[in-house]
Amino acid sequence: MLNYNTLKNRTRDFLAATGLTLEEFAKLLPAFQAAYAQRYPYDLTSTGQPRERRSGGGVKGVLASDTDKLLFILSQSQTNYWIHRLLPILQHALSDMGHAPERDAGRVAVSPLMLGSAPDFVIDGTERRLQRPQDAC
């Protein structure tokens, strides 16, 4: 499994895995940490109930650090549990930074981001290699 300590020294792999540079990741991390602490306070369990014991007891999760949690949600999309747990926090962090995507297409033209230094056009596309049969059979 990818982790931050492994990828932070391999900038090309980090960029390929997350789509962010290390500097962009470092800017996003404090907002992500704040949103995570707001969503899952240390004095409450993950279900929102008051803790009976101190935080940190029990089985240690694979995503123990905030950097690994953010790296995971940016790079791994196959684990349903963590996506549903971390995606709202990432959305909240991006919103706090003023970088949340606009969901209503009608408001894009009047968005502060578009009014500032908007490009003349945007191309949104993905090229994928398709393997096609070589025989005409």
C-alpha cells in the first residue's frame, strides 16, 4: 500500500499517484486535518458517541497518520469505507480553501474563480489505450 513516507521522496510517483505536487499537498493538508478533527472529534467515537476510554486504544488502523489518510483518498479509489469516511472531509477542506468544484453549471460563469483569471477555454478529456483484436476472425 502506498504511504506518504515512501512517496514523499519520489516526486514523479507522488504526482502520478495524487495529481498534486508535494507543495500543493502540503497546502491542502492543514485544511484536511482541520476538517477531519471537526468531523471526527477525539472525544467522540467514530459513531459520534462520547468515549468511555481514552482515544488511541484498540486496534491501530492502517491509515494512522493524517498524511496517509489524505494520500489514500487522493490516490486509492477502490476502498468504499475510506472513501465515504474521507471524501466529505476532503470536500470540506477544499471548500474552506475556496477550491471546491462548482456543482451547478449555471453558477460557473459567475464564480469568483472564473471572473478572476479564467482561461479562454478548457479541454477535459482522457485518452485511453484500447487493446483491439489483430485477427479479423
